[in-house]
Amino acid sequence: MSSPVVISLPRSKSIVIRCLIVHYVKTGALLPVFENDPNDIKIVYNALKTIDLQKKNRVGERCVIDVEDCGAAYRFLMPLLAATSGNWLLTGTPRLLERPILPLVNFLNTHGANIEKISSGWKIQGRVFQIKEIDIDAGESSQFVSAVMMLQAESRMHECNILNSQNPYIRMTERILQIAANRDAIYGVSTFSDWSAAAFWIANAALAPNAHYLLNDLHFDKLQGDASIAILAAQWGIHISENKLGIEVRQIHKLEVSKQSIDVSNTPDLAMILATLAVCYPFELTLSGVQTLNFKESNRLDIMVAELSKFTTIEKHSENAITIYKRNTALPTEFHFNSYNDHRFVMAWMLFKNYGNVHINNYDCVRKSYPDF
């Protein structure tokens, strides 16, 4: 039996960012970050360092917190700044400032925060205020709820009135809050590898003949919703098993895949990988729960439909669902894509490398989540 190709994965930025913020709120100390961490982790770490220095130096001038294109930092740091004495400006790229955040702003202002929209971002006058109940719609983004939960620095799900409270990212926040009482435990959780990055390798194993990978330091951690791709993989002739080193992925045989219907409302980061896999494999796929994709780093839904329609027919049923029909023509041997400055598209487009040469403009944006990709 051949040895697997060992694949190094990044730390889960969803987990690490939550751990950084929760640990800082509880202890005033920062957990470490590493050279090969995703850029989003480094953005949050540097923002927390700046906040901490501003607090300790008691500087009265406005302090700029530039979170670049990091949506998690944008949502998660807003409540922290609103509750931290000081004069703050929360800003980022033009695309970031267009992304949904008003439900969070309105909720915080209703409970005593002082947040005002200006042309360059959000002017925040930090002050003490109290939140007794988290009553906020998580439908547009689960991060609104997680942001407030982390400000409380304790698990308060029993007091919350949350729409879509079963969202795995909200549950991730809840679990990290429960773990945070033990510094060693939260440090251990922050080392978990990323299932969103692993999704590429699992999909690639369905396309690459005789693929056999060991996804190093990846485990079924019960925190990451994107691990659900492991269940789907059996339909593609993929065998997945866990051992002490990580997750082993092996292509057993390529199966004829029947029509698939997958709801990605709670796992939107899988949408581009699944859609591209359906085109490449090929099989018919209906994706539902796609209504929030256009609010991400790019207009993901519109771009996905436009780019993949070059290879097969795609029907957009509504803002919530599309069907990618089974491709019946050969793929080309040269592929040219734009990344649209979106790391998820870089990984999705690279699945076409199983069929020819792939050229992607602005490939480096993948450093946002997977620097070693």
C-alpha cells in the first residue's frame, strides 16, 4: 500500500480569531500567532495589540483600527471597541465597508453604544454599556451574534433569543466561550487545522486518479461545520478515516454520482468548492442556502454562476438556489480565471488543474486563509 502525500493545512481562522478575542476579553493577554498563519488571524492579532496599547497609554486622540478585508475582525471587534474607553475609527477596504453590519450597529446602539457611520468607516466612542439579552437576527450573518457573545466573555446561550441559533458558527463561539476558563485548553483549541481548507483536498481526491492524502493535524473537532464535506465524500468514491496524525483521504473508485441537493446556508464556504467539483466530476447539483454569498469578499454567487456557466448550464431558481446541470462537453486544457480578490475562488479554480493548466490573476489573495496553498 502506497504512503499518503502529507498535506499541511493552516490553522482554522474561524477558531483562532474567536480564541484570540475571547482570551483577550477575559485576560487582557494575547495568544501567539505564527509566521504561516492566515492573514486574517494576523489582522485580528495586530488590531488587538493596537487596542491594548491605546488602552494602556490612555491616548485621547482617535485610534484607527484598519482591518483591511477581514470580515470577522470587522464584526467581532466592533462590540469590543464600543465597550472600550477611547475614540476609535473602525475601517477597512471599500469592499469590506459595503458588507452587512447594520443589524449589529443598531443592536449595540440600542443598548447604549455610540457608533456613527462616516465616509471612512465607523466612528466609535467607547464607553461602558450593558447587554442583558442577545436578541438579534443571525440570518444575514451569524457573526453578529458571535460578536456580542464574545464581548460578554461567557456562554449565555440560555439567555439568548436568536434566530437561526443552530448555526454551527454560533455553536463554535459558544463552545470556545465554555473552554476559555482554562488557558491551556483554549490554546489547544486554537491549534486546530482548518476544514474549509481541507475541503479542497477532499474534492481534489474525487478528481485525481488514485489520490491518497494525509491532511496533517486535522481532526473531527466537533467545532467546524465544514467537516460535513467528509460525509458527502463517500458519494464520490472517497474513503475518509481519522488517525492520530490527522485525516486520511483516499480515492477508492470513481462512482457515478446521482443528482445532488445540498443546503449550504450554514456552510457557505463550501459552496464554491462543491459547485466547481460538480462541473469537473461531473454531476448535477442543486445548491440551496446561497442567499448570503454575494455579501462575502466578492459577489460570490454572481461570479460563480458566470464563470462556471462557461462549461455547463446553470439555472438560478431564486436568490436562494441554483442548479448546476451535468456537463456533457469536454473541458478545455487551458483555464484562465480572475480570483476577484477572493481566496475561496483561488482554491475552487485550482480543481481544474486535474484537466489542464490553470492561470489565476491575483493568486496571492489566498494568503487570507491558506498561505501555503
